[in-house]
Amino acid sequence: MFVEISYLKQSTVVVLLILSVSAIGCLSATRPILGRISLNESISDGQTLVSGNFVLGFFSPGTSSHRYIGIWYNSDPNGTAVWVANRNNPVQDTSGILKFDNGGNLIVSDGRGRSFIVASGMGVGNVEAAILDSGNFVLRSIANHSNIIWESFASPTNTWLPGMNITVGKLLTSWKSYDDPAMGDYSFGLGVVNASAFIIWWNGREFWNSAHWNGDINSPIPELTSIDIIPVSFRCDNLTCTYTPNPSDRLTKIVLDQTGSLSITQFDSEAKSWVLLWRQPVSCDESKLCGVFGVCNMANIHILPVSLDSDQSPCQCPKGFAKQDKSNTRKGCTRQTPLQCTGDKFIDMPGMRLPDPRQKVAVVEDSGCQSACMKYCSCTAYAHSLSDGCSLFHGNLTNLQDGYNGTGVGTLHLRVAASELESGSSSGHKLLWLASVLPSVAFLIFCLVSFIWIRKWKIKGKEKRHDHPIVMTSDVMKLWESEDTGSHFMMLSFSQIENATDNFSTANKLGEGGFGPVYKGSLPNGQDVAVKRLAANSGQGLPEFKNEILLIAKLQHRNLVGLLGCCIDEDELVLLYEYMPNKSLDFFLFGMGTVERRQMENAADRPSMTEVISMITNENANLPDPKQPGFFSMLLPTEVDIREGTCSLNDLSITGLDGR
């Protein structure tokens, strides 16, 4: 019996020892419980310092696997960091330790032997690192806590906390991304030239600036006064600014995010989430941004700051509502016609972010949900879906958002007076009627204008060809005879011209110029002629026709082609020239195929241009016999050769064809 009692005592002692060791181990896993560490203490990954609402420890942002020393709110379930010690020097694994080195500097070291100095001890021997209730992490003297050697408030990252002073040169810097707290592209602080305004910089260039401080607690951001409860009050001078939250015990922060947006948020302790109260650039996520019944649409929000009272405002009113104050959209929208309680109608607003709070009703059909809303005069909207059932909304609705891509999206059926839909229906019928009639009217107008234009164009073309109502052939005859040419000039009818050219057969076509096409013709007496017919699209008319007759009459010469006659028949203007059976001079100069070229071997044997002009203008001049020419033959490329690519006319250069 004694042995059994002795064994029982020994077992009890062992159990107590095990429990004691376990308890010590549990405590050491969460220690230090106080918000400070001294020279001979450290924090390993998994341990934290806690003081009031703030926690300091190792964390990984977003989906990143890197570890950072940071500070976050104790009550924030997401643990979003408000300050990061080693933002540009992450620890690659969970081997990180926050501790003091031999020189009294606070460092972060890892299992690979690398370290990063968080704060310098400045040679002070007896120091400690502590997190304060304000969220400020400090390095201070143990003997005199007011002797602050270093503080995180002097080296902020992307968050401005209450009580933190923003001074000239001390800037908030955005994170690089949601998963990476390294320094990003945006910074925020007081202006260097004018320290009375807040400025956001993007890569060193001003991106946004606030209003100037004038002594009023809300002067830097005057739009805060339109919020029901002004969330913050600023205190500034020429060199520094700070703020206090309202209410004073509400968790509040001002954050510069990775997109360059500056936001003011407060923590909702009941919902355990942050409420966005103000943001610049504007965001539909702001609480009550568009007021009661106002609808916010992100599609109307641009990259650059947008004024809420501008035409580009993201806030709009639903059908049957109007803005209460165009200069302040936060005051929302008011009904143009009050609800009648009975006989009201609903307008459908699909793709809406459904507001809160809501009343759940156990009905299955959409019609039943609508009937349930109609039972209450206070019911201003309802929503129904197979997955979420029936929800009723009472009173003034806020935080309505169109085009929302998050959760809680559905079709909101907003209640309005029946007269609003009736007037809208009448207007809709008018618009539908106009939409169906206007295209037909526009087409008829287009046809009428086109007809008038074509008519005028034809008349103008006729007027250009006929300077007078009737063209008299005698006028042309007088024009020819006035030059005393001494040659016979024929006037033919158009039917004679058609017979001579076989009705302008393409087989008889010799070529075409700016005046029109040229055909070979044969007169009844057997004489071959060249017939030049004025083309309808040539843009020439009677003046050019007369000018050519006058020009040929003045230049009568045996070495020049002669003009034999003409034809004038309404719109038809035709000239008859001598036919050249041996073709023209340009054929022999530039003709196709194998030709024999002649040229004077000695340049002195060639006639000068003065002699050529004298020969042409002097009808009685005799052409001199040419000197013995040098003969050479060459093969000119055919059209097929040209189409195949480049060619050489003289075997010395390459000729390329380019369109004019």
C-alpha cells in the first residue's frame, strides 16, 4: 500500500512538471506580452508585440510568400499593415528575427546570415524598442522614456495615422503592388514651394493637389464638410500637418494606395470592416458619395481627379428623380413626384449593387415580392432572385452603384409614382415614332439634294460647252476665214462622222488625249482623216474647241498636220485632221519593238533649235539634206517585258516604271 501511494505521488509530480513545462512553452510562443523588447530580447517569426489597438510582428501581404516586419490594427481581421520596417528588404522565409545587435541597432536578420538595420541606436547603451498605443514604434531610453532616439512616425510608409506629423520632405510612399510593399510610383506630402497644400506626386510629377490651408480645420479638403459626420480635423502650419479623428475613439487612417489614390477610412467595429469616407481620385466605393437615391457609375470616373459638381460627375439620378444640389452630389436626389402608396409603379435597374439594410421576405415569385413591397408605403424598392430570394428596401436608399462587378449585384426595382412612367411612355412613343420616320425623311432629302446637284452639274456642263444658246457653224467658218488660210474647211454632220468612223468603232481608234479620243475615218471621196471627238468627261468645251481651230489656222505649214474641218451637233464637237499613214514623229523616237535609230555622229552636223524653228515658221524654207548618219540597231522592250520587272534601254542603266 505504501509503495502504491509513493508511486502515485511520483506520478503526480511528473504530471505537474509536464503541465508546467507546457504552460511555459505556450507563454513563450506568444511572448513578449508587453509592447517592448530590450537589448537581450528578440521577436521571432510568429511572435508579436501588442499595445492597445496595434500589433507588431512578421506578416506576408496578399499572396506573397516573403516575410516583413510590420504594424497592423489588432481588430482588423485582414491585418492590413500600416507600417513596414523592411519594405525593400524582405525575408525569404520564416527564419526572420527582430533583435538588437552588439552596437545597439535594431535589426532584422534571417537564417541565411543576412541582416537589415531598422533603426540606429545612435550609440545609446541602455535602449528598448516599444510599440505605443498610437501605433508609433519607437527606440527609446529605458531610463527616460521621453528620450526618443528613433520613431516609425518619422519614417512612414503608405499610411498617415492620427497624431503623426507630416512635414516638408517627409512623404508617404505607395506600395509597389497589393502583394509588394516596396516603394511604388506615388508619394504624398506637403509642397516644397507652398507647404500649405497637400500634393500627390507620380514619379516626381504633381498628380493631384488639395486646397490650401487657411486656418480652418477642413480647408485642405473642403468636400469633407458635405459628409454627415466629418471624419477628420486637420491642424497645420507652414511646415507640418497632423489630424485628429472624429469621433476621437474611432480607428481612422489616411492611405496612399498603389494606384495613387488617397483615401480616408474609418473602422466599423460591428461589421469588422473599413468604411471608405473620402477618396481622391473619386471612387464609387466611397460611402454615400452620391447621397440618397444617387447612382454612382465607375464608367464616368476618369484617371484624373473629377469634381462631383461637374458634367463628368459619376453621380446620376434615376428616372423620376432630380439632384437636390447640383453643386454637392452628396446631398443626393429627390423625387420629382411623391409616391401615392397605391398605384405606384417600379422601374427596373439591372446590374446594381444592392443597398443595405434589407428585409427578407419568404416569397418565391417575383410578382409576390412586388406585391409584398406594395403592402408597405415605406417600401421604396425590392429585389428578387432565385438564389437570394426576395429583399425589400425601405426609406431612402444610399450607396447605389451601377456597373458594380463585386458580390451582391442584382436587378433593383425602384418604386416611383405611376405618372413618371406614363410621361416616360409618352415620350418613349414619340421617340420611337421619330426614330422610325426620321431615316425615311432623311433619305428623301438626300435623294432630292442629289437630284438637284446632278441637274445643276449637267446644266453647268452644257453651259460650259455652249457659251450661247445656239452654236452657229458660220461662226467657226468666219473664225477660220479670218486667218486667210487659203485652204478649204469642211463642215460635216454628225451622221457623216459616224459613217466615216464606222460608228466610232474601237478597231478604228488611234489613241486618246486630253480633248478626247481620236479615230481613223474614211470620207465618201476615199480620203482618210483623223477624227478627234470631244469626250464628255474632258472638262473642255466650246472655248477650247475654238482655240484649237484658231491655233491650227495660225500655224498652217506643209510640215505640220492640217485641220480639214469640224462637226458641231448639239453636245458633239468633232475636229477632222489629216491622217498620217506613216505615224507620228514620236513613234519613231519612242516606238515599240526593234527600230533603227539614226543620229549624227558629229554634234556640229546637227541643226540648232533656232534653225528648226525657222524651218517650221518659214513655209518656203527647204529642209537641208542630213549628213551621213551613224546607224545602230537596238531592241526596245515590249510591254510584256516591262510587266515582268525592271529593264534596260541601253544596257547601261536600269529603268523602273512609276505611275504618275
